Amino acid sequence: MSQRSCLSVILAAGEGTRMKSATPKVLHAIAGLPMVAHVVKAAETAGATGLALVIGHGADEMRKAAQKFAPKAETFVQEKRLGTAHAVLAAREAISKGYDDILVMFGDTPLIDSGALAAARRKLAEGTAVAVIGFRPPSPTGYGRLIEKGGKLVAIREEKDCSDEEKMIGFCNAGMMAVAGKHALRLLEKVDNKNAKGEFYLTDIIEIAGAEGLDVVATEAGFENALGINNRAELAEAEAIWQARRRREAMLSGVTLIAPETVYFSHDTEIGADTIVEPNVWFGPGVRIASGARIHAFSHIEGATIASNCDVGPFARLRPGADLRNKAKVGNFCEVKQATIEEGAKVNHLTYIGDARVGAGANIGAGTITCNYDGYSKFFTDIGEGAFVGSNSSLVAPVSIGKGGYIASGSVITESVPDDALAFGRARQKTIPGKGKELRERFASAAAARKKAAAE
């Protein structure tokens, strides 16, 4: 298999009108990644050495998006929608380059497993001309049936054309197939449009190949592999299936999910063994967690790196650029953005740390904020090793707190503090004996006067 070249032709030209969206259907996301990008990943994992995206509706938007998830893919526009074989032939230029295998896939089937694609490719390596991927749905109603004789696939019959006996067949067409590169263009060019819809159907190559005496077989994939997405409800169902797969994978890899069904992963979440994730945690793109961390309930994490034995949450938000080093702690109702929290440092509660470094072993008191933005530019705050920042302090960047520095609670710090220095940045307290009683009496008298005036 590793010696065989493979082109994956991904059909992504559908308008997706049932999505009721200005966004092309295949760009709607599963786990934070466009569904067509999931298909691309499966193809690459199955050994595809070339990618051809056949696009139509929203072509410019599709090309722009493809630069991110498939920068090496060639794009081809299907100007008119005249059937699946016509769509594949839009990529004629790529197909004609002489690949050993051609995989035909659909951009709206994000749950396709690379193993199912690899199984179809293996059949080509054994000499088969066409290998169709089939599945067994709970109910075959509405699906095209795979008609087999003597272990060979002889036809794909749409339900409306099936005999009563054929309707009893539970093995159905998933739509995807692998075709030997040396036969692909010839078989596709023989497909005609002599049917009720006047379209060129990819499935016709089964009987065309059979008539040439070529071997055609069906391989079987799990039901979920063939699920196509046509509307937002099906998109949500696919998301749920993807998340269930990923949660199971994480748990089998040594991660504890206390309430698995409430944890949401992104397509690229990396999480180490012996990490414990409490209920209702959301992982956005770009999260990497080493072993032994604990993520408490209701935390929201994206674009963050969390080292071994860190403690996060509950109700913490880690935004892109958050970098927690070994044994660091970010507690409840804290937000960290574009900042490094070094080894053993603690940001315990009700705190915002942005565009900053918190040195090893430093302690940040409740209510502390780094004032990093003046409305035009961002500025950096550097907090040294072992520093102590008292509660309800505002650190106005650019500013640095030296190693072992101590900031008194309630301070507004606008100038840098040297190592081991104590800094106060607040008004001096003044106490006036008896003034509290005087104020209460004055306020009570004024309120009574207002009430009397209103009554009159």
C-alpha cells in the first residue's frame, strides 16, 4: 500500500440549501473543523498522496478555506451540476496524472473512517478494478442496494428500481469508492445520462466495469461512516457521534472524564494520561495538556498549553497564548490570555492576566488585573519569581514586579518595582471619629423629607 500512489477526489460542489446558510455546506464545522476537512484528514491517513477538491457553490470561499486545511489540494469547479460522474470528471486533469488508486469521497460525510478507505484501497492492490464502500443501516429504506453475485458486486440499484426481493437486501451503498487509476478515466467517460434525470451517475461504472470483465467488489464500513450531512439537525447528530468517539478514545488512553457526555473536545485537542476532567468543560482549538493535570468543572479552554500537574478552574477561562508550566494553578473565575504562568505560580481567583509573565512560585491575589490595553496598543507585565501581589491590585502595563516583590492589597501600580521591594499604590486611609453616625443621621433626615414631600 505504501508503494501505491493515491488521488482522493472529494466532491464538495453541493449548494446545501437545506442548511439554510450563506456558508457552503461542507464548511460547516464538526469539532471546530469544517466537515470537508475531516474528509481530507481521513483521506490523508488512508495514504492519499494527492487531493482534488471539486467545488461549485461558494467557490472563492472554498478555495480560501482549503488553503488552511488542504494547502496542497488542487481545486476544480463543477460549473453545472449534472451528476456524480460528471463531478468526478471535473477533476479529469488530476485523474489523468497516472495515480495507482483513485478514491472518490464526499465532502459532507465527516465521519468517514480512514480504515474503511484503506480497506477499499487494499482491494485495488489485490487486482480489483472498483471497490465500493457499503454499509448496513438500521433500515435500508431510501438507500441504494448493493447487488452481489458470487462475491462480486454486479450492480447498485436505487430503491425505486429494486424488485421486492432486492428491497430485502440490507447492504447499502455509502457512495464512496476506490477505482484503479488505469481504468478510471475510461470507465467514467463511458457513463451516459440516459435516465429520467438526464444525469451522469457514478454508480453506473459498476455495470460498465463488469461488462468489460473487470473485478468489482464491495467492502463494508460501519453505519456512521456513511452519514451525510444535509441540515443543521444532522450536523448536530454528527457532532455528537464525533464527540462520543473522541471521549472514548481519550478514556482508553488514560484520561479520566467524570461526566464524559458533558465534555467537548476540538478536532486537535491533545490530552495526556492521568489528567482528570470534571463535568462541563469545553476545549476549543489548539489545546495541549500534559499528563497529571486536573481541569475542574465549567472551564473554557482554547489555544492553551497546560503542563504536567497543573490545576485549572472551576469556571476558568484560558484564551489563546495561555501557557501554564508545571504545577501552575489558575483558579475559579480567572482569565488568562497570551501569558505564561511559570512553575508553581498561583492565580487563584477572580483575576485577569493578559500579555504577561508570572514568575515561578509567584502568588496573585484575588481581584488582580493586568491593565494591558490602552485602547490602541497592548503592553506587557512582568511579574518576577516568588512575587506576591495582594488582592484587588491593578498592574498598569508596561510594568515589572521584581523577584520577591510585594504589592500591597488594593494598589494601582504604574511604576516598576525592584526585587524584594514593597510597593503601595493607594490613597492613605483617613479615619474621622463619629463621622459615620453624623452621615447616617443626615441621610435619614433627607430621605424622610423626600418621602414627606412626595406624600403631599
